[in-house]
Amino acid sequence: MRYKYSLLSIAASALLLAGCEHEERPDNLELKVTDAQKETVLSLSEPNTYDMQLAYYQYLDIASPDLVNEKMPSPKFLITSNAKWRIEPSAGEEYDWIHPFPANGDKDGLFYFVVGRYTDQRDCRTAEFRIIVDDGTGERNVGGSIVITQDPSNEFLKKSAARLEFSQPASYKNLLVSSNVEWECSLEPDSDYATEALDWISFQRLDSEDGIVDTLRFTVTENTSSIRGARLLLKYAIDGNPMEEVFPIVQNGEAVDVEGFPIKWKIGVAENNYVETWPAEGLIHSIQGNGKIQYVSVDKSLIDVDKLYRLDINGNDPRVIGVWPGDYCKFVSDVPVSKGTILKISFEPRVSASCFKYWRLEYLDGNEWKIAGTPQITDEPGTNVVYTTAFNGGANASANAQVSAVVKYENTTDRVDFRFICAANWTCNGSVLEAPNGASWRLTLTDRTSETWYPTIQCIAGGSEPMVKAQISVEGVENDLIVFEGDPQEPARFNVTSDYEFTVTADVDWLHITPASGIENQAAEIEVKCDASDLSVVRRAVIDIKSGVSHHYISVVQSAAGQDLKPFLSLVDGNSRTLKTQAGSFEVEIQGNVPFETECPEWVVEEEMPQTKGKVDFTAMKFNYAKNITGETRYGTVRFYNSEFGIETCLNLIQGVLEVQVNANDLYLFPGETSAKFKFESNVPLAFEVVEGEAVLSDTLLPSGQSELNVEYQGDSRAVIRVYNEENEYEALLTVNRYRVIADWLFTKAKVNDVKATWNSGESELQGEGSGGKYVSDDVTGRSILEYYNGIDKSDAALSAKYKFSRATSTAGEPYVKSPMAGDYWLYTAEALREIPAGTLLRFKFYMRNSSAAVKYWLVEYQDGLDWKPVTEMRTGTAGTEEILYNFSIDQDSAYIPYEGTFVLTKSSSKLKIRVVAVANWSIKGAMFTALNNSTVRMGSNSDVTKNHIIEIVEK
């Protein structure tokens, strides 16, 4: 057998069994070693080899993993033995990196291995241990061995932040560097911030005494001028390869007085200016300077089938529901910036737990979008993602991020334009979405009493180039659009005039522009030549006329090489589509160069069909389909055809039936248990969220097929988990319950009629042996019952000449019987919601009230397998001249006498039975009786809620 003890998963718990009495020379020598999974490691009867593979971390006797310092709990092993034992290397070899603790013991005990951190990056290392047992007469090898293999190290260096940013006053900040390799560092001025000296900053390296985390403490003086920066150079080697990282450090200073700045927006408070503009347009106007914030969404028509996307205001915050990768929030102003200008942007966004984690801040520098701030790369979503901000809310919590970045412009740009883009389909709780959900993104404030994190763009330093907003005039182009045929015969021409010098460029290499520039106040004829296209699709380009900081854009469209193409029709995104069970819609694109018609199955309806527009064009079409109520998967075909040319293309449709199976809707945890597992088989992905209680889910999204959901729960009540698939309108609730009380009877006046209905029997019926099918249900499950069994046939004339047996209900809702006799018994039958394992300790409590002529002595027993055993210790006594055994007596009439006891099951069971047996025909008042005497015995509580009758688990 082989067990892999990985980075995040170490089983480190075991049950210490009670020791046996010491015997110098045991008759039957025993020794068995088991691991935390209760698997046999070694034993006298099973000499085998047990393999344990460890990561390169340090393994110690600690309660939980310390991933920062690479320390893990060492797996525990349980020895069950009746003799002395010791652990030693199998081949007599001494290891300096691993040893058992303790290395010897007497009888039962626990041991583990202390393992050092492995720094080698090439080969595994292995140790082998055996166990020697001493029975008092000599030593013998148990047989087999424990083989521990430790993986080589992965070298790394990690930092606690991507950059450090200081405010204007003097202060200090710490940077944590986690590494298992040697490294060195130095500081240099950052020319991007026009910084030439380092007399304002210093740092101290505080090496850790234990672990792998060192601290770099940076101290800065007060900054009375403009922004300044430094770069920390980190040098180290990974697997022998030299590495160098640059870590930016910035200290903000006085903002410079540049016209148009600062630009500030007011958000997160009641007195805002976006109550109407945000929900309608996703727009917020600035309160200082000339700027606007606007949320821009990608086209969600094909993915947002549930129409979740919307903009609203929540808690005075502008909010977005139904975010999707590619969406962005932009911060823009018409204020131009010149080359060399340094701007700082700051704002505070927030996402909910199931919204997307990775976002990227960009800014427009000339015609190029650049990353604002320090780019970082992660492969957590499964592919490499470049981002600047990660929201770390986790599985069940929302998260704020205070975003701040300083940028320096390399080009004179006609406007300020920042955008904060959703960079990856990966949620904070670690899942991929198939479609937009109900999660949210918003602009917010942690401290709503402060304006510090109002969205703001400041100018830190002015640029070096003049900023001219030119007046550009273009003649000879209609609607700023030039159209070329697939094989152009002539170039396009137009005239450009500007009051400042200009350039003309294209963003593709198949357009050729002459001349490419012009001088101020002089018209220039521009000629654009277009290469012939060999593509079967339309291609597009943009011509940019730039003058100063102003731009004039002309769109270019070239038809496909369609003049010589044969008639054709083609589906753009494949020839099949799987549809959800519920009614919905889907869209397709048809590529073709001829008109066409459609033909649909009866449960699919075409919504619209724009006509084709050119030699080769794309036609977007939308279809609506009905809910599948047939009970089985159905198939259909949408046919697109042209009868004249005899051509067609088909889209095959599959609409399944929702199938979700779960092993249980309700799971129950015994005291001490903290995890439960739901098993699913589904033909759709399933999402999960905790809607009640505090539980931790292993996943918030599971794929279709067979899957498992682990729930960690330590509460005393219950957790409710919602499982859903919004696309198919499926929802169910699952519960994890703390299971202590198996059955609980509480007798109250409110239950009188309910008890009467199932309990009462008159004097003319049910006089024979047994319960007669009469019972009282418990108040927890309704599945557990209390019954009264006649031990003898009470219809016998000798017994019932004067009085009869009957069952009745008191006005307090308490069941009682008349004329009990020895051999009768009350029977509590508890139907457990899960099997109760052997070794479980249970508690039983009830209250009995008897009249003075009723039975005094009773025996309380529980069923354990096929045997009946006393709940509490038996006592001996006499009833008249008869010797009796009992463990419960009623010494006072007309009083509620309590009984309470605990017992341990030696056999597992899902049904518990406890009976209270009348021992002798001896009354409370001390008299023997031989016939039915009209006395009463009842189970009740005297309307006291604390006097409930209960069967519960104490510990497992």
C-alpha cells in the first residue's frame, strides 16, 4: 500500500486505546501498528512493507500545517501491543534527517517520525525502519518495514506584496520575503519617477531565526516635493538558473497644479449624483474636474440566458450584477496629457465571493493600452493570467481591494483613459462559470466617513511636450468609412487639413498610405492602396489621423474574395448545440454568399432573420425553444438551405432532461464529527452555497457526472446548503445536522388530542398480551414511539373480576395505563437517522408517576444486539417474601420520579430499544396484589419542559 502525504492534506489524528494490564510474559504475544486511516502498517501476523511518501517540508508534532514556514503535522501511528517494543533503522544505518519519536515503548502507544526539511532539488531520499518486540523472554523482529520517501525540494522566492507605496509623511513598512534559497538585494533610484538619489529611503534586513520568512523594513523621510521612487533588486538562483526581480517602491508627494486635475468622483454616500445615471447608463460624473466613470459590458446575448446582467445601487454603492470576463469600468476625461506626465489613480472596488477574482488596471498611452501598476501572473485558473488586483474573499466572503497606481506617459495622449478589466473566468471561491451568475462588482468605501478612497486621478508631475488639441478636417470620405472590393482596382483618396502638423497611419500591413504626414494649415491628398484579399471573410482596419493630441479615425472594410467563390452556406460555430431542459433561446451565425431559408422542428421557433448583405457575409439568427416535458432526451435539426443551388447546412440540437441524484438530502453528524459527504450523479453542473449556519464547502461548483461535496461543520444545530443550477431552474436544499438527540418525548396539554388518537384503548378491548398497536410518537422525528406491553393476558376472569385494563390520556397529554401487573413493560423504540456504531455512549432519561397501589419496582433495560442489558447497576430487594432484582423504584405516589442512566452499545444498530419492566406485584404502599387493582402508572412531565423523555448520544 502507498499513501501520499501532500502539501495541503495530512491526516494526523489517531485514537489512543486503553492499555492492557501488565504481564511479564504474555501467553499470546500481540503487536499491531495502524495508521490514521486505520489501515494495518505492520503486525506479527501481517509482515508487509508500508510505503509513506512525504513532501520536502519539515514534519513535526504540530496540530495544523504552517505553509508559510513549510512545516507539516507528522502522521501518527498507533501501536496496540501487550509487550515492549522499539523502532530502529532496518539495515542498522543511522539517518541524520529522520528519527521516530518515541523510539521505544511498553504496550499500547503512539509514535510519529520527526522529518527535516529537504533542500535538495534533484533526488528523493529514503529511510527504512523496522519494529522489534520484546515479550520478556527475548527480542524478535515483527517482520516487514516502514519505508519513508521524501520528495526533492521546489526552490522558490515569494514576496508578500507586488509593490510598496508610501504616503507623504515619514514612515516605515515591512516586506516579507519567503524563500528556501539564498538571496541578496540592493536599492537603486527609479528613473520612471525622475528620482536620482536614495537619501530619502533606507532598509534593514531582519532575518528570521526559525522558518523561511525574512523581513525587509523600509523607512522613508517626509516627502515635501513631487512623487519619488526606488527599485529593489532581488537576486537569487532557482535550480541553478540566475534570477533577478525588480520590486517598485513609491512615495507620494505634493500634487502639482496642472489644469484639469485632480479629477474626483463621489461614491458610497447618500448625497451622490448617480441615482439615475448609473442604473440607466452605468455612468457617474465627476464632482471635481471633467471626467466620468462608465461600466462597459461585453456582448452577453449568447451567454446571459437568464438575463441576470443589470446595474443598480446597493447601500449607496454603484453595483453591477452578472459580471463577465472582458467587462471593464473606465475612468476617463477629455483632459489631454503630454509625454512625461505622471498620474496617480486610486479607487476601491469590491466583489462578492462568487464573482471574479483577477482584474487588470490599464491606461491609454498614445494609441497603446498599457498595464497600470505592477503586472502579476497566475496560473490558478488553469491558464496564465496577467492581473494587477486579486480579490481574496475566499469561499464564503466578499472582498474589498484598494487599488492605487502611478503611471508615466511615454506619449502625448489626447485624453485620460483608465480601465479596470475583469481578466479571467475564475471566481474568488475557486471555480469557473459557464454563464453570468448573480454575483456582484461595485465601487465602494471601507470608511464611508472619509474621502480618501473616493475615485481620484491626480497629476503628480507635468509632462514635457506641448498639448495641442488640433482641428482636423477630412474631405472625400463618406461617414468615415472606406470600402474596398476583394481585388481592388483603384486606391482610395481623401484630403486632410489641420491647424497642427499630423500623421496618418493604419493598424494593418495590407494598407499602404502616402503621404504619411502633413504640415499645419496645408491640405494634403492622402492615397490609400489596398492589397487583394485571398480570404473568404471580410477584413477590417482603422486609419488614424493624429494631430497634436487629437485623433480622427476612418474605418476600412474589404470584402472577401467572393467574386469567384462557389455558392456556399456554413455554420460559424459548429453544427451541434446542446440545450437546457427549460425553455430558452440560442443564436447562430451563418456564413454564406447566397440567400437562404430555414426549417425548424416544431418545438423551435425562429425569432428573426436579417438578410445577407454582401458577397460573403455573416447572418446572426436567434431561435427560441420550448421546455422539454417529454421525460426523455429529444433531438432536432435546424436546416438552412438554398433550393436554387441545392446547398444546405444543418444545426443538430440535443435537449436533455434534467437528472440530479444525491445519496441523501439530510446528513447527521455525531458529537465529535466535523465532516459530511454528499454524493451526486447529475447531467448538469451543480452550484452550492451555504444559506444557513456556518459550514465550509469543498467546492462551490461541481461538474456534471459523478461528484462529491465535502462539508466541514462544527456547529451544534444544522447547516443548510442550497444546490442549484440556475440555467435549468433546479434548486434543492441539503442539510448537515448535529445529531445528538435520537428521540425526545415532551408531554403537554397541546398534544392531548394527538396522544389520544394513537394511545387510548377502553376496558372492552386489547386486554391480551402485547401493545395492541397503541403508541405515542416522539417530538423529534415522529418515527420513534413509546408503547405499553401487557406481559400477561388480562382478560382472564380470575384477574379482571373487579377491574379492567385500559390505556388513557391525562389532561396534561400524558399516556397512562390502569391496572399494571408484573411482567408488563413500557417500551421506547428509537429509529435512528443513521446507524449508531458500537462503542457509542448514550443517555436515557424519563419520568414516571404511579398511584399508591401501583407497581413499585421496575427494571430498566436496553437491547444490545440480541441481549437485554440493564441501563444502570442492578440492585437486590424483597417484595414481600420474594427476592427481586431491579434498578428503579417508585417510593412516592402521585409524584414524577426521574430516572437517568447511560450505557454503551457493543453492537451497532439503527434502532434502539429500551424497556421499563414491572418486576413484582408489590405496590408503593407496601402491599402484595394478585389481580387488576385499578392502579395507574404514567409516563409524563407534569407540563414541565425540562422533564422530557430523551434518548441521546453522549459521545461516539
